[in-house]
Amino acid sequence: MKINLIDLTIEKAHNSLLKDEYTVLDLANAYLAVIKEKNEELNAYLEIFYTDIIKQAEVAQKMFQAGTSTLMTGIPIAIKDNILFEGHIASASSKMLENHVAVYDAFVIKKLKMEGVVILGRTNMDEFAMGSSTQTSAYGATRNPHDMTRVPGGSSGGSAVAVASDMALVSLGTETCGSVRQPSSFCGLVGIKPTYGSISRSGIIAMGSSLDQVGPMGKTIADVEILYNAIYGHDILDSTSLSDKFRRTVLGEFKGQSFKKRIGVPREFLKGEGINEEVLKNFDESCQKLKNLGYEIVDVSSDMMKYSLAVYYIIMPAEVSSNLARYDGIRYGLSVDASNLYDVYAKSKGQGFGKEVRRRLLLGTYILSHGYYDAYYNKALKVRDMIKEELLNIFKDVDVLITPTVPFPAFKLGEKMDDPIAMYMCDIFSAPANLAGIPAISIPSGKTVDGLPLGLQITAPYLREDILFSIGKDFEKRV
Ligand code: GLN
């Protein structure tokens, strides 16, 4: 039987597997056939886990036979190359970790194994998740299937392309600032950055620990919701992971409160330089669609949101320089021989890390240095608190906020590589959610005249992923 992968959803696949219309291995093989045909050109996967696929498919098939299957059982999934899967390389697309084999499973992998998923392979990304185009990978750029001359976004570009080109049904990316939402927007997918602490960071190669979060990507809201439900939850191995009791308490406060169906637009924030005309026009159309669906759209004012990008680019490099200090040629990763210890450090880091990673290490070390710590790092932390507080206040009036996900559509390969500031502009609308720890989703909202996908970003209060899924499902029906 030929499986139609283009319109396949988790629910449809699950029903077919339940009815024995095809086996778990048939489904995995259908994706492997597309991978064989397309991956060389697109470079979405760095490695396919061939032998594990067969073993995992057997486990899943047995769950179906035993009647213990869940919606995720047998679902073929791609994982970003910074998620540890025991016995497999996790390189964060860096030369530094080229041969780094994971010795334990990340929390999300443990969860997914319990559900009996089929992990197809690991996907390309910007090196150590630093970038917005998947071009900083040490293993070559990934291409956007909607236009092969353009980037897929990043840093989870490989995970986005795997799903967008039918090389996986769903995928996992990670976010520090937009790395799930931005490539989802560039590739026409749904991608969510959940509440900070919702999904354990255990077994995720760290970038900025106060910002990092795993995020599901898929073609539909329902697929992303199912994957999210499979991987969230408390984990004792991550001290910032939210306890179930805490989650219940926070959500209990909302019980019985009805939706205002009131959506805020931070209008001043959309007036910045460099926002593409087609993106703005598409955003207006999205607002109109939401109005037609019965939502009230109101402008909200924000004094602080415009500082988010600047604050992010202080806090993130500071955390990066601390997290990546372990890759010194002694403890982890690439080790280059030299006659003294200092040269081992310098040569290992110099040869192991690419330009963008080195730039951020230098910036972060400077930001945290004696004499500048208060001027930069401490001040950024204070502004971060002010941004959080402002968002809390805004959510007293509206259910969610909306903006475009990115100020422009997918750009050409090679573009912005010599201009880091232009590249960092990709993150302008993403940063507030990561800094505040609140959830945000990107949903396909149409295309440019050249056929490039665009995305609408919806941001919700703490732990209110449910609102994002609910509005998202409404919006998705009419697009
Ligand atoms: N564009 C962001 C950056 O370069 C992406 C970070 C992320 O979300 N991993 O920092």
C-alpha cells in the first residue's frame, strides 16, 4: 500500500496502524524512501539510525498487538543533533563534538521511548544552536524545500526541513530564542516554544540555560499538541523543571475563567526598521481572519518589548561562555595536542568551534568580566525582569499577543553571514517569550507572492499552551 505522506497526521497514522492497514515498519520505510531521494540535496539529516529503526518498529508493533499503544506509538520522528540519544552521536553540528557519543538518554528521549516512537535520525542545526539559518553548522547548510536557494531558518533548520519535505512526520527542535518558531515559519510548519521548565532540559546540550527549551514541530497544531503532551512533565534531573503540583496549582487558578477572546497587538513593536511589507500585509490579513472568527483585536502598548533583543544578546552570550567552558580539550570533545596546557585550550577551542560560536564566547566572557558584569549582565537581568512584568500586566487585559513570527521570509543562502547584526534581527519577535519563560507558537499564515511561507506568532501567559492550541486550531481551519 502506498502511504500518502503529504497529508499524513499522527491521528491518521495511528488509526491506520490500529487497523493494520500498514505496519510500523512500512510507515518508517515510506519515510526512509523519501530520505533516500531528498536528503542528499536538502541536508536535513546528519545521520539516519538504520539499525535502531528496525528495533524500535518491532517494539512499537508489539505495543499495538498488546493493546498498549498510544497516539505516538510507531510515529516516525526526527531529533535535533543536540538531544542525547544513548549510544548515538550528538554533535550539536560542531567539530568539537564530532565523535561525541551520548552515554544516556535525554528526558524527552526516555519519554518518547516509553511511547514507542521510531526515531529516524538526527538533524542538522546551527553549531551549538547559535544562528538563524543552519549555515553555521560544521556539516554544511540545510536547504529550504520551498526554494532550494534559500535558508530553512535555524537553529533547528534540519528538524523543520525533515517534516516540511516528508522525511519525518514530526520532529523535535530546541529553542533559546526562536530556533523552533523561526524555522517553522520559514518552512510552513507549526512550531511551539513551551513554557520554560515545562519540558526537562536533561540531556539537551546546553546553550543558554535560563532560556533553553525543547519544542515540537509538525504540520498541524494537533500533531504538535500530541507531541508536546508526550514529552512534558517533571524530571528530578533538571532543577528548573516544573513539578506536577506547581503546574496544577497554576492551572487551577485559571479554572472556570472563560476566554476573553481578546487578542493584543503590540503595535509600536511592529513599526521597527527592516520589517518586510509582505509580512506586514500578511499579518493584517491574519488579524482580519481572527476577527472573522469572533476574536477582538486590540492594540496594546509596550515600552519594554523593544529592549528584548538587546537583553537577549547580553544574557545569552554570558550563559554560552559559561556553558561551553567545559569544551576545553581536556574534559569533553576535540582535543588538539600541544606542548603546554594553555595551547591545548587555545588550539582545541580554535579548531573545534566555528566563527559564530567563538564570537559569542568572546562576547560572553567580556560581559561577565570584572568591571563589566554590573554594567552589562546585571543591568540586562533587571531589564529582563521589567519585560516579564510588563507582559504579566498586558495579559491582565488580553488572552494572548500576536505578531509575525519573523520580520521577513526565508532569505538566500549566504545572505547575512557577514553581518551578524542583520542575522540577529531574525530574533526580534521571538525574544520576549524566551526571556519571560512564557509559551509561544508559530502557525503558517500564508505565503509571499514568490511562494515563501509566512508565520503568525501567538504568545500566551505562563503555562497556557492550551490557549495557543485552541486559537491555533481555530486559525488553522480557515487558512
Ligand atoms: N537565532 C538565535 C540565536 O542565534 C537562535 C538561538 C536558539 O533559539 N537556539 O541566538
